Amino acid sequence: EALRRALRAEKDGPTARVEMPTFLALFAPHLRPLLQPVFFQLAREPVGGEPSAAWPTIVASLASLSHGGFSWQQLLEAWAPAPDDTGAAEAIDVELHVELAASLCFWCACPGLAPGPGANDTLVAFVAAVQAAAVAPGAAGTLTSTAERLTAAAPCLPRAVSRYLAARLLGAAEQPGMPPLESRLLDQGGALLARSLEPRLWESGAWVPLYRDWKDGRSFNGLLKGTLHYEGPALLLIKTTKGEVFGALSTVWADGNGRYLGSAECFLFSLAPMPSVFRSSSRSGNYVYLNARNKFEPQGLGFGGQPKFFRLWIDASFEECYALESDATYAG
């Protein structure tokens, strides 16, 4: 009943219609152009078709959306042109589709933001990162191959659109947006990409910093003070002098005294220049290494590889840190 009132469907029956202007009026002005093709998708009509939809079709589409949510494939296809009278379809500009889909995800995930100098700059950087992850260098990607790459790099990002629509149309809980994060590494776009890496990050509440070198002191003891014995998954974020942002998620923050700990739930990731995830690809057990006590083994924090040849390594002096392109634990 709430949905019928919101969309002003005159009667709940097979002949009732939903007008596109009524649908779009429920959303912020800057979102309306991006949501217009989504309306046609919900109406199961080609883009540019009738500016109204059958009420039963809208109800069925929203019911399906509330259960399964959008996928990258569905989002990218929202802007696909309909075939002409001969059955031929226009050539698809994959890069443009990614730009539009990423922009829609960004605004839906950050409902408290509005277009302006600061937000626009954040959006541009966010879209550029998503586009970099979308198409393999030197390859002419299709919508399907692009959707597969984005599903691997940022699988949860389309959930922002599903949740926003459910909140505005079905009265579901509002998207909380990206909580403010006092960080010199991540803006809202970067935090959104980090959350999109996997479901538990996406659904988590406000993030609490455990250690920041610029505030808590640039020392291994400072890192240990904030993280040692922390119960739960936590992200390690690193920014290089070239602006690259990458890191790891660890489920264990205990001193292994020269031994590896962790589980296959640990993974490595990159956020800039583009998002990517490197999950466990073996049963070696060399997930995370934290040693501050055993002086006969390397002292520091490492992931993957083996002692002295870690995939990602931060030594106790913070002077001999490095990252390798591959190892036997995490997929390259």
C-alpha cells in the first residue's frame, strides 16, 4: 500500500500504470537522470520506451530486487540501447556505461552528499578507479566481461543502488552512507571502495581507527599498542609516495612468535589506482605473520610468502617495507 501511494498508482490491478515522472520525483534531482534507465529496467521496457510502466510489472521487479539486489551485469545493461527495427543494436560504449553505473552507486551510497566542488572531485577519482578496474589493459571489453571484472574487484558496490531504492520506495532502512573516517589515506570514495570488497565490510558499522602513524606515532610499538589482541577483522591500509593505496584484511591480531596465523578469510587488496582483491589460493596456511617477541625470526607484520620473502611486509623498524607481485598464498 505504501508503494502504491508513493508511485500514485490509481488502483492495484492489472491495468494500473506508474508514470516515470512520478517515479523520478521521489529521488534527489542529481539522481534522476541516472535513475531514468533504471525505471525502464524495472518496467522491463527498452530504454526510451513508454514513459510509464504496468503496476504489476513494477511490483514484481521491486520484489525481485529486494531479495536479490542489483548485479554489475544488470547495472551496466541499464543503459544498453534497444535494437532497431532490423534487430541490430548500436555499438556499446563500455567505458561510458561504467562511468554512469559507478556514479549511480556513489550517489546512492552517499545520500547525504550533493553535487559541489568537494563531492565532485571525490566522485571523479572514484569513477576513475572503478573504470581502471573494469577493462583489462589493451582489451576491448564487453558488458559481460566488464561485469565479471567489477564483480571480482568490487562485488558489493551495486548493493548501494538496491538499498537506496528499497529505502525510498519500500520503506526499508535508510542507507547509512559512508560514516566519517578520520583518515589521510581514504576519502569517501576510497572508503566506499574498501567497503565494497566483501559483504562483511559492506554491512559493518562505523569504522574505528586502531592505529594511524601520523597521529599515534610512527613506530612498530605504536602499531602493536593499537592492534595486538584486537578481536575481529581489521584492515591494514598503506599509501605509497606515488599515491598507491593497498593493504590487507586480517582476522587475527596476535603475536605468532615467529609462526603464521590467520585463516583463508584473510586477503590482500588494492584501492588505488584501482580496486582489486587477492584472496587465498592455497592451503599453505601462510596468511598473516606478526612477530614482536622472537628475536631469532623476522620481527614485523607480514602477509603471504614465507619468512624473509613475504608478499607484503612491514618490518619493526618501518624501514624495510615492501610488497611483491605474487606468492603461493594469495592469488596474483
